[in-house]
Amino acid sequence: MIEELRNEIRRFVREDPGNGFADGSGPYFAEPLVGIAAAADPLFRDYKTIIGPFYLLPQELLASAASVICWVLPIVQPTRASNRLQSQGPSREWALTRSHGEAFNGALRRHLVAWLEGRGGEAAAPQFSPLWREFAETPVGIASNWSERHTAYVAGLGTFSLNDGFITEKGMAHRCGSVITDLSLPPSPRPYPNHLDNCLYHRNGSCGACIGRCPVQALSYSGHDKERCRAFVYGAAPQALAETYGVAQTGCGLCQTRVPCEAAIPLSGRTLPV
Ligand code: SF4
Ligand code: SF4
């Protein structure tokens, strides 16, 4: 079943016309990574302490939850390359991926729920749950009651980083998603020694390349100023570029491109991805 599921996610990403720039220049996303988290994994309960008591367990979103299916959609090389050239705001390709590519990610969530239900199961996409909420003031700053990246961590897909990104074997430039199912699937291993190991700064004190990429000084060796970042990503950047690019959301992603963790887990030094 797990292979059938993985193949269906890959097939949808490969074949659905929603995964493609309107001008026919290519897809938003390359082949996805897929991981499975056990709904009963104690980490989900730990998030109620680490993130806040408002954080939802899989079982609070789907009473019959047994597993959480997670995926990472790597952003294609030409889009990453276009954003590497930027210094004050995202490229057009990046903004289209943030806006229309994320709409495709939503279609993947809906497709997977329908696919699982079509096999007689129960499924739910937390992102579309009426319970999904965002909280402005929490001990960890702005936070939602379900995080796709925190779920992907439970599913062994990567680790967090200095800039609050999520570094996978395909790097940090991606979108991710999850669907809860009543299917009992074998959970994926978490192969990393700790929750920050894929980030060079946290691993050995080197790097910090993302700090210099931020146009609004939201990054430092102390970490990520979420509010300053958010003011740019949801304020200044779309105000300046959304109309020009013809999108509602532009994203930013400057700290996810032209950095060693852009498209791989960095092994050493400040090498740029090819
Ligand atoms: S650029 Fe370097 S310091 Fe920043 S998140 Fe990536 S690996 Fe970590
Ligand atoms: S997403 Fe943009 S604004 Fe936010 S930290 Fe990264 S570079 Fe800075």
C-alpha cells in the first residue's frame, strides 16, 4: 500500500496540469519526497509543549487517525536559479510558484483525500480543516495549530535550520503538505541525529549564508525574527511585486536560494548548489 500511495503522489505531481507554469515553460515542482508519521508518535504530543497547548494532535483533526502522509515538493532548478539572482525581493518564477504552485499543493491535498476515501478509508487535510487556526501571540511567536514542516520532521523528511526553514535531502527550496489517514502505514525512520542537524550552522558553527540574503535583516546568528520576516513576505513584498507579477502572494525565499542548503543537505563549507 505504501508504494501504491507513493506512486500516486508522484504520478499526480508528474501528470496533473496544475503543476505547470501557464506559459508552458515547465513544472513548478520536481519529483516529491514522501514520508509517513505514525499518528501516535509521541512527538505530536510534545508539540503541545514545544509550540503551545493549542497545537492539534492528528486524532483531534481525524478521530480515526492512524498515520500522517507527508510530502515535500522540491522547487525546480530554473525557478531556484531565478531567485538566486534576486536581492531585494523574489523573482517572478518564485512568486508564481508561491501563489499558483501552492494552489497545486492544495489540489494534491484534496486529491489524496479523495483517493484514500475512494478506497473506503477516512482522510483529512489539516490545512483545510475548519479547526485550522493561526495564533499571533504564542511563546514561539506567530504559529498555527498544525505545521506542515513539523509534521514532515516527524515523518523523517528533514530538519529545521537557522532561518526556520526545513532542510530535506532535496534542500530547503520546497513546499510541503500532509494528509491524515486511518490507514496504518509503516512510519518512516528519522535518520538525523537531532532536529537541526541538516543546517551547517547548527551542525558545526559554519555557514550563516542565509543571514546575508535577507533584505530586511530578519536573520542573525540568533535565529529568525518571524515578525520582521512576515511583515516583508506578506506586506512589503506583495505590495511591491504582486501586481507586476499578477499574483496574490509573492513569497520571498531569498534565504532559501543562493545558500548551501538550497537543493541538498549541505555537507561542508559555503559551496553553492549547481
Ligand atoms: S544557509 Fe547555512 S546557516 Fe542558513 S539555513 Fe542553510 S545551512 Fe543553515
Ligand atoms: S523569507 Fe525573506 S524576509 Fe523572511 S527571513 Fe527569508 S529572506 Fe528574510
